[in-house]
Amino acid sequence: MEIDDLAECIINEIEHTKSANLAESSEMIKILHLTNVHHARKLLEHSEEAPTKRERDIGKKAVVKALLVSTWHQRLYFIIRSFIMGLFGTIPTLVFVTIFGPITLLTSIPLGMFSFVFSLAVSRLLDVPIVRATKTIMDHLESHKALRSFILNHF
């Protein structure tokens, strides 16, 4: 579904649902939990000050589009960064298996904890290069919509 269609569906749901029911709508709660609600409310109130209904609708649609794009970028950033951290976490496991051979249940638990802590420490130390790499990957995915949609829909 394109962003315009999705924005239109969200606006229709907002406009045609009673405020009491809207607060309980699971889809709206999911959308609003992933966005800055205070900022969105302020923008929507500002768009209500437009002189014509058409301008108000354009303002609402722009706010919803901006929120959707922001949410998708946050999700994609999180997915890519988590993948990079997972790669860092495999390094201690690979080294351990190469040196000591097969892993037993008793060695897998501490090794898993160490790998996780190691990946957190490395991701903190290399935060700037990881952010740069993540943004480069996100920019590359801008021109590959099918791959980006697959990643967002399945991870």
C-alpha cells in the first residue's frame, strides 16, 4: 500500500470514529506509540486553523504522511542496527567454536551472555561508524522499494 493510500485510510479512520472509540482503536494506538504524540497533536491543531476545509485536509494528510515516514524510518533503522549488532555477537561465538570445538548447553549460556554484552560494548564504542553505515544502508534501500518493503513487513 502506498503512503498516500495509507495516510488517507488513517485520516478517514480518525475523522469517522468517535473520540471515545478512537482512543481504544488498536491500530491508532500502535501508530501513536511509535510517534511523538505531543508534536503530532500540535501540528494537527495548527492545521485546523487553515481557512478552508481543503487546506485543513491537506495539512492533516501531510502530518499523517510525516508520521508514517518517520515511523518506517525508525523501524528500518532499528532492524538494520540490530542486524549489525547480531553480526558483532557472532564474533565471540565463532572464535570460541574455532578454538574449543562444539558447544554444550553449559557453555552456550555463558557464551550467549558474553556475546550479547560484547555486541553492546562494541556497538557503543563504534556508535558513529555504525550510525553512518546504517544510514548508508537506508539510503541504498530507498532505491530498492521491494527489498525495503520485505524487510519492514517480515522483520
